[in-house]
Amino acid sequence: MSTPNPREQHLLISAMAHNAPALTLLLCRACQDSRCSIISSRLTQHGDHSALILQAGGSWDALARLESALEQINNRHDVSLSWTRCSPDSPTQPALPYIVYVSALHQPDTLTELCQFFTDHGIAMSNIQYDSYLAPQTGALMLTATITVSLPVNTQISWLRDHFLEFSDQLNLDALIEPWRPQFP
């Protein structure tokens, strides 16, 4: 594992467009041409649009070239772009990674209620995947959510699990919270 370069800076880019492969290639090429490296990236499809979040790293002058390239992309292509300078990942407090799975009939406030529960308990959320779909047998509108959370090390896990399951029962959610495990191919 290499140590991070203390002089490296980061740029967080948010992009939306119709064509996911073209959008991804466009931003990857801009990073490469500017001599920046891609630190992390997430691409998702939402209806007929794609959303790409990309974190690039490099020296201050490389990021300045990338910002200039992003302005040109924004003016020349049918892409909605925004970007901001951000700090590299900073050391975090020790925490236990857990994953939450939720499945239920679609209700408009379910994600809000889930976020409120974790916020009220001082639990950080690092990744949320939330989708709606039609149930194959009944055609009912359903939802599925997968949320990665970080439990403070002093959390009494059995109490939290019981409290979360009671909360889920009140909202009629089929839910599960369990330790995060790495997924290997």
C-alpha cells in the first residue's frame, strides 16, 4: 500500500447526461489528459439519464488543467457538470461497518425515515442504494434499499439491532442489519 502524497489535491466532479459510456469516457479522458488520477467513481442509471460521481487527484496545476477541461466539456457537450475542490480522505474515528437491507411496499417517506433513524442515533451513512420496482407477481410498487453505515465502537449492537427492528416493524419494513463483509469475486 502506498502512502498518499501530501501535496496531492482532490476534485469532486458530479455529472449527468443521457449516454453513460460517452459520459464516463469523456471524464476519464479529461482526467488522463490533465495528468490527474481517478481516486473513486460511481456511475448509476436513473431513467434515461446517467449520473457519474468522480473524485480525481493530482497536483494543484493538474487540477487547474482539469477544471479548465471541465468548463470546456460543460460548454460543448450535452452534460450537466459541477465540481468542487475537496480534501483527501481523512483518518476517521474507529467504527464498525454494518450493512442495512430493506424491502417493502413503496412509501414516499421511507428513505427519509431511515435517514432520520440513523441520524438520531449518531450513525454515519456512507453508501445508499435505493430503488423502486414493480413486483413480478402482483404488480405492486416495491422498494429496496441497501445502506452502509458506520457504528461508533461504543455502540451496544444488540440494543441497536432490537431498536432498528422495532422501528422497521412500525413502518412495515422487511429489514435486516448485519456486519459488513467484503465481497470477493
